[in-house]
Amino acid sequence: MERWEEKRQEEVEREAAWRDVEHVKVLPRAIKPHALQPAHLKVPFGYYRRFIPKFAQIAAPLQEVLHGHPKETFKRPTAINWEKEQEQNFQKKKIPADCDKLPKNSPSGVYVIKPHLSPPLVVYCHVDEDDNRWTVIQKNSKTTEITWHESWTTFKYGFGNVMKDFWLGNEYIHLLTSQNVYMVRFLLKDKSDKEWYADYDIFSLDKEVNGYALRLGRYSGTAGDYLTVFDTNTVHDNMKFSTKDKDQDRSGSHCAASYSGWWYDNCFLVQLNGKSYIYWKNVCLGDCNESMIMIRPTGIC
Ligand SMILES: [Ca+2]
């Protein structure tokens, strides 16, 4: 034992004797007193962070009273800051931005995704035989429970049951397809349950102020291209979305008033959003059993 340690030992023993305490050990000076607190008394790291917003709420107005305006370096908690913080938290938790980001060999089913700038969404992910993971944005069936004949706002935020028939929501489809280049697959089952499909190598929905207009790339498939071809004065590609309370079609009439929300022109060659009415020209004239629309990123610019 070194000289200073002996001196310290003597001091402590004297003090302990005075207090009538037995076996008091010398604390090595390198150890800071707070590190010797019992574990249950230690303040966890980050504990004081909870007081920061409260402090800021008090301090910012106080700055204004004392100095006329808050200092530039002082940031008030605002709705925008809060949203940014939420966004960062979700990124930390690694909630996938779409179904494509699910781990390999994930089965088809219901998952939570969070596209960029979107709230978390409960969606149905369809995994095909090639392990492509598709985010399903629409499903309809001949025996559907839902009416489909909904307003602009209801189509904006979506409706239905992700396990059965549903519309994901124009706003969420727009946010999904804004974060990458996506392709789309339209799947149909005709009245004999024969399957048909139409792929477009680019798919996106424009923003709301542009009417959630449909943007499609090149076609491939078996159902026939009735979305980008101009036929009987109608083409769906680049048309704005119309609902019963918003006529944005190019016809003299109001197509959505009769047939529910869709990208109408004059009026349609394809309409998959009807109640017991699923239409794809030359496949089924309203009498298809099922439809499904699903998307996945291609990474092609
Ligand atoms: Ca019209």
C-alpha cells in the first residue's frame, strides 16, 4: 500500500471509529462517488431528455419577455420538429418502406409499412412464386361487402378490409410511388376463374393538387393493354381520379357518379372499383370474379 493510501485508510478508520461503524473500506480516489450508487438509484442515460421539451416551452416565452425575441440558436418544439423526430424514430425501428423491403422468404400476409412521409400503414403483402414481394393497393371481388361508391376524401385515405377487399388510399399510393420507381400488376380472375394479368413497367400517382393522375409505363401481359391505348375515345393513362363528389373526367357526363371512383376519361375501358362490377375490356364486361392491383419497386429510372 502506498503512503497516500495508508494515510487515507487511517483517516477513514478514525472517522468510522467516531461514527462507531465497522469495516469501512477505503474508496480508491479514481472512482467517482456517483458511480458507487446502488444500481436502482442510478439515473438512466437519457432520463433528463424528457424535461427538454418542457424546459423549451417555458424558456422560449421567457426569452421573449426578457429579450424581446428568442435567440436564434434556441429551437422551440414545433409540429414540424415533432414530425421530423417521428420520422427518424421510425427509420431507427426499421419499419419497411414497402412490402419489397420485407426479409426474404416472408410469407404473404398483413404487415406494417411506413413509406417516406407517410404514417405507418397496415397493408397486405403478396409474395409470388419468384419471391417478389408486392404491396397490394386494391382488391375487389364479385361478392364484396363494401359499396366502393365513396367520396374523394374516403378514396384519398382508403377503406375496406386488408384481409378481403379494400382501396389503400390515393394519398398513400402517391407517397409509396414517390419514393422509388414502381411497376404495377393488375391481376384478374374472369367469371370462369381464369387468370389474366397486365403489367406496366412504371406506375405512379401524381400528387393531390394534380388530381392523383395515373402515370403508366410500357405494357406486357395477357389481359390486353386497355389503360394506355386510345380506344373508342378513351384512354386511362394520365387521367385524373374522379369520385362521386369530384368530376375530373373528360366526358360531358359524370362517370364516377354512376361507377364509383376511378381514373375515367370518356368513360372507361377498365373499371375495377365497382360493387359486383369488375370490368376489363375483352376479358370481362363487369362480370370478373376478382381483381387485385399491386406494386413493387423496379429500381429502373
Ligand atoms: Ca365530366
